[in-house]
Amino acid sequence: MDPAAEHQQQLRSLRDFLLVYNRMTELCFRHCVSNLNYRLLTGQEERCLDGCAGKLVHANHRLVRAYVATMPSILQRRAQQLQEPPPGASPDAPAAPGPGEPSQGGASAGT
């Protein structure tokens, strides 16, 4: 992979990570923090945030494992579909003439 493409992939990965992190932070904050009158979190809020973040990270890991496990079979199916002729097409039928090419029907244009 060339360095520019690798750099773009790294930027996409970082962006995806930050999107997941920001969404998790927002969800857990809205769910767990109810009192903004104090500078520090209460013990209950801290426990809630730990549990919330832990559940989301665990769920994300499960999703990634499932994605990694199923992706090879999906790619293999797509490759097979690309290699198969379209439905209704005969594999030994001659190709249709292109624009400006004479047809192979045997009849000439003058008859």
C-alpha cells in the first residue's frame, strides 16, 4: 500500500474511533449524570459511567469480532457473483455486436 493511501486509512480509522468515543461519552453522560451543581461526580454517577462505558466497549468488541468473522465469507460470495455470468446469459453465446459493427445474422443491409 502506498504511503498516501496508508495515511488516508489511518485518518479514517482515527475518525471512526473518535466518532464511537464521542457517541459513547454522550450516551453515558446523558444516562448517568443528573446533577450538574457540583464539580465532581458522585459515587453513584461514577459507578454508572463505569458500567455504561464498559457495556458499550464490550458490545463494540463483540460487533468487531462478528464483523471480522463474517467478512471473508461475504467477500468470497461477492467475488463469486462477479465471476458468474448474469442470469439469462448463455456462457457460449456470441457477444452482441458493438455500435457500428455489422450484425452476424447473415442478412446484408441491401437485401
